[in-house]
Amino acid sequence: MNGSIPTRYPPGYPLVLASLFATARLTGLPEQFFLSALAALAMGVSSALLFATAHSVWGLKAALVSGVGWMSYPFALWLTKQPNSEIPFIVLLYAAFYALWHSADSGRRLLRLALLAGLLIGFATLIRPMGIGLGLVLAATLFLRDLQLSHKAKLSAAALLLLGNGVVLLPWQFWLYSRTHQAIVLSTGSIPSIRDGLTFAVLSRGYRQGIKVPADARALMEDIRKRYYTLQSFGDIASLIGENARQRPVALAELISLKMARSWYATDSQRMELQILLIQIVYLLCLAYCTSCAWKQGGKSRDLALVVWLIAAYFWG
């Protein structure tokens, strides 16, 4: 609106919202109606994709458990009450996974489905930049699974997946560079997000409740807060981390451990975290049991468990 270059967020989700709002103006219906419709549709489609994937491995009963488990998951339902970008991102991620999972059993459609998976991941990444490495992760799963495919076929499918990913992402990258003359990867939000993540316990922002952290970790975050606006690049942050790894390894280890643990249950406002943790523990125990059963079954069951946890590890990282 003010003529500035929109580098803070990639264009995926703004385009989704713009389409919904344009439809609302054309039909005369409230914008909230279309936002709610999108959330409901996304929940239905994502549940159906999970059901279809599980059904291909374990049959009807297990597939129903998978679909119902996702539809009743409290934090998935929470996303549907407000216009979160996670909603379309999840649908595209599940669709890409479904396409790639079935590609190995699709004969001549292997390459087309791999390309489709890459395109879908590209669109998902334009909605949420955290998907930037998903193309590589999904390509790697082709080599980790016990597939009856030649090495050449796997390489061809992986190459087409990455090609599809690049076809979607590169136009945005070229446009950014042509306007800013800077090598920006998807958005300029990464550095502010990392800075905030290194100071989350000492930077209240006026809405954070506050949490207890070990004294050494808190002292480290306080020092980082004092240098907050000097951290302007990945190089600055890497230098800071390296410096503290040498001088304060215990404090840095505490901070990293805190972030690794809190990624499973923490909120930006730092509220309701104990309740969330208890719910997450129940679901993680169920996941651990199902993973153990799938691993013992071997074959496709083991492959699916391995791939799912690889993707989970990517997002955790």
C-alpha cells in the first residue's frame, strides 16, 4: 500500500486471502464466511489424505483411526478458528506426501507424481517458508524406502521433485532480487525470528507471561538481548553462537535444550503450556506405540513410520 517491497512474507498466503476476499466482494457474503469455509474444507481434505495414505498400508480400521485422530486433535482444531497460514500449508504438505507415497506403486506415473509432489511443496513453501527444505527431505525418502525401483528411476523421480520445487520458488526469488538487489531466501523474516527465539524468556513484548529458565541460560539471553539489533545476518548469528560455544558452553547447551523441548508444547504468549504439554504427552505415547507396531510389521508399515518421523525431525530441526 505504501510502495514498499513486500519482503517480510512470501506471496502464497496473501494470494489465498486476496482470492477469498475478492470472492466475498463478488458474492456479497461476509469475508469470515469464506475464511471459515476454507478452514473446514482444509480440515476435511487433510483428514481424507491421511485416511487414504493409511488405508494403502493398513486397511480400513487403521485408516479410520488416523483420520479421526487428526480431526479430533485439539491443536489442529484450534487452527480452524482463525485464519492461520498453517491451514493451506498442511493441505499442500499432505497432498505432496500422498502423491509421492503412491508414486512408487504407480508405474509410468512415478515421474509425473514426483513432479506433482515437488510443485505442491513449492506452493506450500510460498505459504510458509519453513517448507524450504522439504523438497530435499521428500527426495531423500525415495532412497530410504524399500522400493522395487532401479537407482536410475529413483534419481529421476528425485530430480523431477526438486525441479517442480524450483519451478514454483524461483520466480519469486528472481522477482525479489530484481527489486531489492539482495539474495533473500523467500523472506526477510528469518533473522528477526531467530533473534526472538534466542531471547524469548527475557523479551516480554508486552504479552508474554514469563517463564522460569536456568540462570545461565537466562544470563545468556540477556546478553543476546543487549546485542539484539547488531544481529543483522546469519553470519552475525553464527559468530555469536560460536563465541558462546567457546566461552559459555553450558549456558548455550541449556538454551538449545530448552528450545528443543519447548518446540513440542510452548506458546508465544507462554500461557497454557503445562496443559498443552500433558496433551502432547498422551499423543506422543500413542505415536510411539504405533511406531513400534509399524516397525515390527516391516515392509510398507516400516517405510511409512520412517518417512513420517523423518518429516517430523525436519520440522523439529
